[in-house]
Amino acid sequence: MSKVTIAMALQNKEGALANVLHSIKCQDTQYDYDLCFLDDMSNEDPRPLINSFFDNKKIFYHRKPSGGFEKLQGIMASLIPDDTEYVIYQSSDVIWFDTKMMSKMINCLQTDRCVAVPQLFNYEVESDLWKDPANFQLRLLNNSNNKDLYGDKKDPYYVYIGAMSKSDFNDLSEPFNKNYFICDVILRDKIKEGINYRDIDSIAIHQRHPNVVHKCGSIKDCSYHKCEQKKWARENVQFPIEMGTYNYAKERYIK
């Protein structure tokens, strides 16, 4: 049976994490899986919450300063267990709506070399949905009334959640050269150039929160010429995190 590792970086996402953990625990899958967490020095220890959901699963927890979100990918690759065949890499605020999503992603990988991604929506979600497991999915759907306000993620190459082989995950985690870090922008462009993505018939929900785009702390040290954040810094314009969240209905950023 194929071995799967769910890889997740954490930093002060306690308000969103419980919904995510509940949705993973509800997966109806034939695949054996474990969870690998990289905690970038959260203010509160997330392990009691994690262990309350997965007391019978193998948990790999690492707490270390990454030096910024743009360096997390490379560190995470070194923490994946040796016997892993497939990696599901995801943000710590993305809910698995479909209880068959893991099986759909891994089944896709067994027939095609790709990054398997679900359709991803972005809207406000009640933080305590997990406390009502019988109505978890129904309440998620009810929350989707906010979808038109905040939209969905348009670029599938941004891996908010996606499955790939461990070898592809390791390859994507290697910098182009020593002056590059591994941020979402570089990961996106490497996937575009090297690996096809495949949409699977499944849905995930990105819980909207104020810090949708984090400000990069390594711009001065990074030489990646396609980085939008370097362009914004050079032109002295506001970063999205400073402007708020883009409102599709009003066509502007809101706080």
C-alpha cells in the first residue's frame, strides 16, 4: 500500500488549524498516511491540538525558525520520512471538503506524473465548525455565501494544497542556485516549467484570514528576477498584506 505524508508548515494558525485537522481525519481512504508539521516558532504550542485529532497516527513535528516563509519549502523536504512515496503539501488553513480527496489525488498520481490539485475556494469560515462533525460539510456550504465576495484561487500552480511524488517534491524543493529561496512564486514557476498539474474532481476551502499574502523578508538576498514582490518593493508600492484582502464584488482591496 502506498505511503503518503501530509506536509504542513505552521505559524500561529490555531484559529484555522482545528477545522483542517478535522477534515483530514474524516478522509475515507485506503492509503496509509502520516503528518509532518514544521512549526515556524508559533506563539502557542500546536501539539496538544494536533494530538487530540491524531492520537493513533504517526506525527512528525519539528519546531525551528525557518528564517521566513520563503525558506519553508526547502526545510520541509528534509523532514519527509524515508518510506514516503507521495507528498501532499498544503497550507495550514486549507480544509479538505471532500472525504475522498486523498484517494482521488493519489489515484491520479499512480496513472500520471503530475501535481494533483482540487478546485480551491477562498472565503470566510467559522473557526469552530469541527465541533459539529455531523453538520461539518453542510455548514461549510452555508459559509460559501461569502465566496463571491472573496473569490476563488485562480492560479492552479500556486500549491495551497497539492499531491505529488516524493521525488518531484524533492526536485521542486531544490533552489535554482544558492541565491534563491523556495517561496510560492518560485515553486509556482518550477511547476509550470517542469510538471503538469491535473485538476481532480474535488473541492478544498482556503479559510480567509487577514494575512493572505505575507511580506517576504528575503527580497534583498534573493536574485529571482520573476518575483512580483521584488517588483513591488522596487516600485515602492504597497504589498497585498498591507492593503487587505481583494474584494471581487467591489473590485478593490478591503481591510
